[in-house]
Amino acid sequence: MTKNVMSRIRRGLLAGAALLLLSGCWDAKEVQRLNYIVGLGVDYEDSKFVVYTQMLNFSSIAKQEQQNLSVRPWVGVGRGSTILGAINDVIAAGQGTMFLGHVNYLVLTENVFEKQMLKKVFDFTNRNKETRYTKWFYGTKGDLYDLFSAKSFFDRSTLDSILANPEANYAQLSNLKPYYVNEIVAGMQEVSSTVIIPSVELTDKVWRESNRPQPMIKKSGGFVFNGTRYLGWMTMSDVMMGRWMQMAYEASPLTLRADGQAVATLEIKDASHRFEIREQENGPPRFVAILSAKATIMELAAEKPLEEIQKLAEETIRKEITDYYNKGLDMGADLLHLGQTYYKYHPYRWKRISKNGRLPLARDSLEKIDVRLLINNAQKYKSPQWTRPYKD
């Protein structure tokens, strides 16, 4: 046997031995055998955490278009002195591996907020290696089991509902911006922060199938926090008054009324705002809010000059923002983030005059609201003609 042949044999043996030392996928799990949890709910009762887990069969979702299958969610309930203990209670009755890496939304009950347990929830969800930071965050006053058992249109899963896909609904009706968990956590860490967590509920007053009421998920309002301290709940009608001041505002309707009668309905878009700070010699500063937006006339119920419609719209928005600001003061909340704005530009002055980490605010702290609305479209019909240039 020649030296070249012997050398090749040795190299082959060495390569084979090296391959034996390589780690393989011995611990890999077949994806079709994993139980994927897509929704996580947390309640707090009798000094114990109650965790609700929602699972979906992804294979049935993939085959929906071909077989018109309905997606039936599975909901598990576990209890424990800690959140992990409650989840382990669910896993104890689990048939196979329970995987938390696909949790898409987190829903907490008002009990968790009132008992000031939010930090403990964040500690688990942010520390756990499987759960992601980018999951939608909600609160509810309702029953979590009913919420997780609900379906979307045409028997589709909750992955097509507001819980898992809130941005599509918000783009059409900007009432309260949806947030990921990491956005909520970051917002609560800001100085003088006020955060509103969207609340969801089931309603069977809107949609019917074969004349049978069908419960559907909707946003019902918002839970207001100063940092991680829970202050209270606001109805959606109250939240809607401040929608113009949301940073991610996209579009929403505005119905104008005069003498108790509807005049017109506008769609307000491209709303943006800023604040001017006016220092006072004795006392906290005052603020001027400047809001600019564009509008389209969607419906005209009465013949009015365009400048009259524009003036009425500006007055309506101005009143809504004022009422929204005052509603926050009654709750002890800075809904317009005036304290945060002041800290951003004058941190040393803020530290000097702040009390308990907040800027003292009164009704006259919001000195003026300047609304500048441009009606630039009237859909298929012509707008009412200007009789004169409108000036405030």
C-alpha cells in the first residue's frame, strides 16, 4: 500500500471521528407537536394569580381558505401564588410541550391594576426567555375566559381580531393607540409619565349571524397610570375627546352640532400638535397648545358657509381637548403630558417646582388651545363656497 493511499485513509478516519464529535439536533422538537400559546391573560383573586392561556391550531388556520374550517380556541386556566406557578399549573395538564414564544397579546384584568401587581407581571413577561417584548398589551373589566373564547368574523381566530391586529382598526378609527408591552414599560419609566392602556370587552350589540347575536371584541376605554400606579378607568367617549393629541393619530370622524342638530360630519386627518411654554414669575408655568389638522367633509346635513363649518369644527375640537384635560385633573392625571414636556425643555426648573415627581397643574395651566383646521376636500360634491376669508 502506497504512502498516498495510507495518508488518504488517515485523513478519512480523522474526518469521520470529527463528525462524531459534532452536536446534532437531538433535542429538536417537531413543530407540529408543539402547543403554541398565542394569548396570555392574568387575573388576581384571593391573593393568587390566575393565568389564562389561549392556544390555536395553526394547521387549521393554514387550511382555512381551502376547507373553510372554523378555528376553535383552547383556553387553559391555572392558579398559583406567582405567575410562573399559575402557568406551571396549566402545563401540568398540558398534552405535550407548551410554547410561549408565540404569545401575541397580553391581557390583564382591573384586579391586577387595583392590587398594584403590574410590576410583578412585567417581571415575569420581560424576564422569561421565551416571551417576546413585542406583544400587544390590554386591560379588561370583563371575564378573560369569555374574551379568549371569542372568535372573529367567519369563525376565524383571534389572530384576525383587534387583540392581535389592532393597527388596521386604529388606522380607520384613531380612538386609542394600541401599544406593545415594551412601549408601555418605556412610557412608565419616563419622568412625570401618564400612560393609558387600552381596555377591551365583548359586545353582542353590533354584529349578528343568521339573526343570532355574535359577541365581538371591541375597545371600551382606557386604564390610566401615573408611572406604574393605577389611577382609574376612562370610558371610550372620554378617551375620544383627547384623540387629537395622540402622537400616532391617523384619522377619525367629527360630527358637528349647532342648536342640538347635526350640521356636518368631517374626517380629521394629519393632526399634529406642539406646546408653547409661558413662564410665570410666581407659580408653575402655563402652556399654549397649538393643533394643526386637515379635514374632509364626509356628510353635510345643513347648508352652511365653509368658514362657519370650519369655525364650528375648531370650537368643537377645542372644547373636547379642554374637557379631556380637565377630566385628567379630576383623576390626578396629566393626560396632555404637560409635565413631561416641561421636563424635556427645563429639567432643572421642573425639579425645583415639582411635587412628588409631578408638575403641579391647575385648570388655568392650559392657558390656550389654538386649533388650526384646513378643510381641503368635500368628497364627490363641491364644498359650500367661502363668503369671506375666515380668521380667528
